[in-house]
Amino acid sequence: MSIVERRYYVDGPYGQLHVREAAPANGAGSRPALVCFHQSPISGAQFLPFQRVMAEDRRVLCPDTPGYGRSDGPTQVPTMVDYAGAFAVMAVRIGLADFDVLGFHTGSQIAVELAASRPDLVRKVVLSSLALFNAEELARNRKGFGGPRPLFTDPDYIGRYYREQVTDGLPGISPERRLELFTARIGAGETSWYGPEAVFTHPTEARLPAVTQPVLLLALRDTLAENTRRAANFLKRATVVDRPDIHGPPGWDSHPADIAAEVRRFLDAA
């Protein structure tokens, strides 16, 4: 089925919010729209192959989180409440209501907060690679990924990061696609750490019980698979699906149809 794609900006609390949208060429039909929240520090482009598959039968929006991609960002470290609030503004301004949300890594936290704070807007929730940390995990991850990056103090940082993400990157993604995503990572600049910091300060365990919508916990093969499964202990209406055959971040490129099948099955169920 053919789809149509477009990009546009929506005024938000930090300036303009950039959105990538795809939908069936013959119209979105009656299915609710799906809004996808990406990992930090990338952009909505992370979901592009998946978005194109899902958009065969519904409207799919992949916005850039404030401060990432082409979206204007805050001047101070935001919280998940701030990020979720920005997307609530976006939804209202473009006339979205009763829509579904999907989040991956940082985006999963945004999806949790938006669903918990605005149940009037969100119908169903898909969470993958959810950073539901205990105290030990939080300390370890904050040590490894917290704080500003050494962009101005380590002249070898960009080269090492390039090798890690592009030349020695994970299989399942073409070198050209790795470069595209690397560019998005670097484009976040000196505030690229804002998203992870919001994750580390978010009371995820306390907020999960406030999500009353049906939730799909999609456990892909990555370091947060067990954390994702664990969230079922705190959610009222959770379904856990394990897909260890799909490797976390590159899976959105290498297995978009398989992920879309799991997501579509859940979203279309009565």
C-alpha cells in the first residue's frame, strides 16, 4: 500500500517542534493515530523504516523531542513532565485526541508520563526498553551516561564516538543509515545529555501505576529487556511480549515489519 509522508513544525513551549508524519495515501481511515517517541540523543528519524510499515493503515507521527533533531529545545535541563507537556501541546494544536503512543528508551519514559498525566489524550501505550531502574542500576547508568559530553575538553571524543556508532556500529543497519543516525546524535550538541538526565530523575516506578490505559511491554534483546518486563509489576493492564530475536536499537531498521506486526496486533485488539 502506498503512503504519503510530510514534515512540518508545530509551535511549542520551547519554540518549534519538528514532526515527521506518514499515512496511507488513500486516507488514514478509522484507526487511531500512533505517536512515536525516540531514544536520546537521536531524533524521530530513528523510526523511519518502522513508521513506513505502520503507516500503511494509520497515521503515524514521529516528532523530534525538544532539543533533538530539528526541534527547538529548552535552555535548562528539562524533566519528563516538561517533555510530556510539550507533546501534549503539540497534540492539542494539531487536533489529535484518543491516539496511541509508542516509546523507546528515553521515549518510553515520555510515553509513560504523557499517558499518566493526559489520559484524555492517550488511548493505548507501547513501551520498549523502559529504563525502570532500581537504585544500583540507576547509579551505574548515571555514572556511564549522565552529565555533559566532553565535546570541548576531549579532542578525540568525536572520533571515538564515530567509530563506535558508524564504522564499528551494530549489524542490521547500513553504513549510510548509521551515518544518518550519528549525525542526529552529534546534532544535539552540548545539550545532548538533557534527555538521559530527565530519565535519571523521573520517578518511573511511582508513575507507572498512574497509567490506566492498556500497555504493551515489548521486550527486545538489549540491556533494558528485563527492566521492561519488570514494569508489568506496576501496571494495571500490561501485556508482555518477548522478542529476543530482535536486537534493540537496530531492530527498528532490521526488523521493522516484525515489530510493526506486534504493535499492530496490540493496538488493533478490542
